[in-house]
Amino acid sequence: MIRFENVTKRYPNGALAVEGLSFEVSEGELVTLVGPSGCGKTTTLKMVNRLVEPTSGSIFVDGRDISTVEPVDLRLRIGYVIQQAGLFPHRTVLDNTATVPHLLGWPKAKRRERARELLDLVGLDPSVFGGRYPDQLSGGQRQRVGVARALAADPPVLLMDEPFGAVDPVVRERLQTEFLRLHSTLGKTVLFVTHDIEEAVRLGGRMAVFGEGRVEQLDSPAQILGAPATPYVADFVGADRGLKRLSVTPVERGDLEQPPVVHLDDRVDKAAARMRGEGARWAVVLDDAEELHGWISAQTVAEVLEGDTPPEPPTVRGHARRMEAWLRLGSPLKHAFSTMLQHDAGWIAVLDDADRFTGVLTPASLHEALRRSIDADGRQVPRDAVALESVTGA
């Protein structure tokens, strides 16, 4: 969809912004351009819509050399989102959103309907926000309007230049989540400039790490964090790249441990026997629908059996504890780690999309999952093909 062929930009004063840039972005792909200030990432972005003209080389969008397209026509067909949104202060939110359809000559009714549709898509009720002006919105709301405006004419390509950089961290995370949802729904081809490595890791299907006007490495976030191609990349992503990698490493079935499982209506003596047979200190408790209910400890069961009990031992139902620490299969390891800390849990349950219990993740198995992921990328094999050596040699 977007292709750079040996593109160089040198300014009249001799300053070199980018040199010999060659890479391709596939249709529907989200690629983040990340690097320190002055490395050429914004120049690269602006050359795609001809806000900056390359000194040499060629750029193609959807197979067409953009140097053969009138700049205004090109820009009207490429969405562009910048920091602070760049909204017109004298125009309402609805009119701001409809800017490009208006320039393209759409009928008023059609462009306003499209604006309402896009505002709703980005989570702003048009009946509430449509008539407001930019200075009546929060920073996060203005950025949402900026994204809606960029999408209004349904462009195949979206260019985003640090769009969430001017909002606080909490709002930024919400905007990132919303944008990932939009991208999965709309499938636009996106170039996203950021200086924030955490943002680049979270958003990008691939990351282009820039250094001194050229791409040092273009790869998946997991590969860049696990196997930096150059010392520059390793230094840029940081010594804590292993922790950053938690964000892009999903929980897989092979990562899970399988503790004893009992049901609410099982007798506690049978539950005790099951835990004793597997040498476990606790068991996961499922309900009648095989969905997660909670857990029960061997100590609790022992105390019940040692106390005054009726001739028929009681069931697990009256002694199980609810389990709040759980997550979905495929969730990032960072989410798993955060859930453990939030609930002060030594393990968390993992469910599939049908709410079926699939196993548990412990700190040890989380660490092993990360190690397998890094090793698998380095060897270019599936994670389940990696065997780890432990300190004990087990």
C-alpha cells in the first residue's frame, strides 16, 4: 500500500533528514515509526502526503507514484492526525469532522450524516458533542475528533504524527485502546509516528526504529525487543526491554499449569483426596456449567474434616472462595503480571473465549513464557518447540 524506494531528503542548508529509505507497508498494516527527536520519522510521514518533497527516490501509495498526483488531491485522500488535533476553533465538532467531505463537494446532508457516524464510532455521542466547539472539549475528546475527521472521507491510508502525545498518561492509554479497536474494525493502512517506545510496542504490528535518518530495524515489536539488530536499537529500546516485551507476548495454552480441579457439589473428602494425590495445596473450583467459581485450599478442607461434621461430609460449595484474579487466553503477559499484583495473587486463572477454564499462570510459568518467547523468536521456531533448562536441571 505504501512503498519507499531509496528515498532521501536533504534540505537546502545541507541538513540530511533521511537517506536511502526503503521499506513497504502492507494494506491494512499498522506500522509505528519510533525514534528520538530529529531522527527523520516525521519527515518520512510528511513525505507520504507531500507536505515535504523528497530530494530523490520514489514513494508509492496503492501502486501509484505520488509525485504524479496533485498534492491537494493526494491529501484529500489520505487521513492525517497531528498532536493537539489541529481543529478549527470557530467550527463545531460536527463541522470539523465533516471538513474533508465538504472540500470534496459532498452534499450537506451526506457529510453531516457521515460526521455523526464517525463521532459515534470514536465514542462521542453526536447529539451531545456535535454542536460544541473545540475549546469546550477535553484534550482526549479533541484527539478523538481529530481521528474522526481524518476518517471522514474513508481514506485507505492514515498518517498519525504523535497524536496522543499531548494528553496525560491515563487518557493516552484509553485513546490507544480505542484506536486499536478502530483499526481492527476499519483495517486502515497506518503510519504512526511516536517517540514513546511503550506506545510503539503496544500499537504497532511492526515497528520501524529510526536513527540518524535511516531505519535501523523494521520488525515486530516482540522481535525488536527480544533480538535488537544493532547496538543502537538495543540502547534505544532500553535495558528493560524484557519488561516491555511482556506487552506483546500473549498467554498461550502451553504456558499454563494444571492444578487439581473440583466442583461445587463435590464432597470435601474427595476434594482432599484429589489435592493429596497431586501434592497440591489448593484446587480450582468450577460450577455446574464448568465455569470458574473460585478455589479451595487443602488447609480449609482439612479443617472442615477435622471439625464436627454430619455423617455425610459437606460439599465444596460452602467452603470455596471466589476467584477475582483471572484473564483471557491470549492476553498479554503484562496484563497477567498486573493482575497478579493488583490481587496480590500467587496465581491467576486463565479462561478461553467461551469462559472455559484452561489452566493457571503463576509467576514461575509467566517467567518461563517470556523466556520461551524470546528464545523462539531468536531461533525462529514456535514457542512450544522451545525447551527450557532450569536451575535444578528439571
